[in-house]
Amino acid sequence: MIAIIAILAGMLLPALNNARATALRTGCINNLKQLALSSANYSDSFDGIVVAVDGDGSAKKPLWGATLSTNGFLSKKGVNGDGNSFRPPEMNCPAETKTKCYVLTYSTYNYAMNLKIGYLTSEPFRRNQVKNPTSMHEMLCWKIPWHYSTWTQMNKYSPINIPRHLPNFTLSYMDGHVGTIQFSFIPTSTDNVFWSGK
């Protein structure tokens, strides 16, 4: 009898693990959809300008999540003096159990904005500059605790370790749709449409 239970448990556990992984990935995709909508609403309110990655490309504040939060585009509007208000739930991947995003601190970000979008000291990046919005990614989920993504960062870390939802990254595109992509399909050239939209 014990042997039969052990065999059944052995058969069911992989299916349960797969179901759990699917649920976490679905939650992550839902978060990315919310973030994409927040970013699009920001653009609509600021003459088509996409929210800047950060102040100058080196984690100088404000970071993109903080900008969305303080301007009321996330589920919790950031209020100075209330640290918890800077922890909107859609900034936290459900599969990340350790680090919860605090939008004022780049090293807690679960989602990374495409650095090609630019920063405050660069020329403002407008949505109408993107020639192919269905192919240019805007945000992605990865294990690297950083607020923006570049090919250099991706290539620096082991591709096996950085997708949070192995073997795929979950991501949103400039037109607002979301999906997944395997590391091997991410273009290495930053001039590629995936990075630049051109």
C-alpha cells in the first residue's frame, strides 16, 4: 500500500510543480500587462513621452517605477514619508519570494525597462518614434536586481540563471502586448528591432 502511494505521489508531484510554475508565470504576465498599461497612460498624459528609465542611465533618481508611482500611474501612489506606498504589488513578480520591489531602490526591481528608451538627461523618447512596436520590448522580468535591461547585462550573467520563469523571460512590448521569449532568441545587436524598435 505504501509503495502504491509513493508511486502515485511520484506521478503527481511533477504535474503539481508544473501547474504552480504556470500559475506564477501567468501572474507575472498579468503584472507586465498592468505595467504596460501604466506606461501607456503615462505617455498619453505627457505628450507621447515614454517614462524615462532613470535620471541619467546610472541609477540616478528618479527611477521609472518611482516616476509612475509618484504620478499616480500604479495601483499605489507614492507618498513621501510612507515607505509602503512605494511598494505597488504589480512591481513584484509572484515567483520572486525574497526581494520585494521598493520603487525608489533600483536593486529591488523585479522588472527591467529597456535602456534604449532613454533617461531624463537624454532626448525624450516618444512612442511614435518606434517603427515596429510589436517587436520592441519595453519591460521584462529577470532575476537580475536592476531597473533596466541591456544586452550587455544579459550576456554578462549566465543565461540559465537570469530568467525567472525558466526557460523563458516574460516581457511586454511597446504596443502593450505581453509574451515570453527564450534567451537564445534575444538578439545580440542593440540595433535590432527587439531593442531599438527600428
